[in-house]
Amino acid sequence: QLRLVESGGGLVQAGDSLRLSCATSDRTFNTYTMGWFRQAPGKEREFVAAISWGASSTLYTDSVKGRFTISRDNAKNTVYLQMNSLKPEDTAVYFCAADRFGSAATMSEARRYDSWGQGTQVTVSS
């Protein structure tokens, strides 16, 4: 398992941008499919985006397509989530997660991930 540390959350206005980062010191980072999930108050955790361990595949939930971009820098052992045109409904705690050699076919399934960060709060005001 990886120790994952998220950062970059904050309070912004609708239409603003934020970039979340998730870093680890583990040098096997490049063997992990990485995902971002979020959980709003009173709601279940939901999939946001994922990038395969080979970086050849990305996947987004429909509500963030065209606004969010996931990327990874294996040299820095970090995965990013660039969030543009933020909406109040994007307000949630965002978690990154890791799945070793995770299949692109199952990137949206939270149960596939066995390493999770502590989460970072994103609040979007209207």
C-alpha cells in the first residue's frame, strides 16, 4: 500500500479553478493506477477521474468531463486533478486512491483501490 497525501483544496467561487495534488514517496508509484473520488456531506463517495498506471487511459465521470483533467508525473510520484469552471455542486472532500497495476476497465470502482489519502476539502461558493 501507498501512503498518499493530498493538497490543493480550498474555498473558491463558482467559475474558479483549483489544482489538487496527491503525492507519495513510494518509488513504485508508476505501477499504480490512480483515481480521484469525492464525498459531499450526506452523500456516498463517488468516482471523479482516474488515470492508468501506464498513463495510456483516463476516465472521467460525466459531470466533470470537459472541466477536470487528471494527469500524473511519475518523476515526482504525484497525480494531479486540474479543476476548471468549478460549480457549487463540486463541493466535497476529494480523495486520491491507488490500485497497483489496476485495469483500465475497473478504474471507476472504489473497491479496486487499496490505498487512500486523507482527503482535501474543496468548497465552491455561488
